[in-house]
Amino acid sequence: MTSKHIQLSHTADIAFELEADSIEELFTEAFNVWLLSVAELTNFNSDSSYEVKLKADSLEQLLVDFLNELNFLLLVKKLLSIKVEKLIINETDISLYAEVRIIKLNDTIKLKEEIKSVTYHQMEIVRSEGKYRARVVFDI
């Protein structure tokens, strides 16, 4: 597994360029940068999980919907997604199944940025030279 991300300088948003060997690794890396953006990273322990099932018209929409679902859990349900346990993406019917580990927000969890939304701004998933690449922009 060789995925990576680069944070881009942006005035009112947080933006990352992502690269990975597979579409699942790309979505997992997008999850990682979302988590890096919203919470101070510590050793979280969780014995609770949450299932995410999504279908979309494009891979870009699927990625935005996935990250916005995690953000909804955080902002509305007060549940922080801390790890992707299982992730299956079907590129043919553009669907996603994920199991993510979650923890209920408490005083020991230090939140950083409040992401209002994951945007479609400059969103494009490209496959070239055996790699998947994408740019993710969070509206803060």
C-alpha cells in the first residue's frame, strides 16, 4: 500500500492532493486527511463501528458523499470516525460499502477545524500510470 497526500495552501478551505495504488486506497487516504483535519491525532480505542452504504453517479460524487457522511456523523451525531476497517468500492455500479470505527465525542478528544462541507471544487479522480489521483477540498 503506497498512498500519500500533500496539503495545498488555500485561503478559506483545506485542500489536499491524494495519490494511491487503488481506488480503495485513495478513498482511505481521503478519510485519513479528513481525520487529520478535524481532530488531534491520538491513540483512539473503539469497539463500535458504523456501516456506510452509498451509490452515486460518479466516483467523484461517491468520494464527496463518503466524506460528507463522516462529517455528518461528527457534527450532528457527535461520533468521530477514527479508522476505516473495511472498504469495498465497485467502480462498475459506482457504489461503496465501508465499516468505520467510531467513538463518541468526549472531553479528551481535541477537535481542530470544523468542516462545513466536502466540496466538488476542483474534484476529479484520475487514473494514470497505474495510480489514482484526486484533489479534495474541505470548506471550513
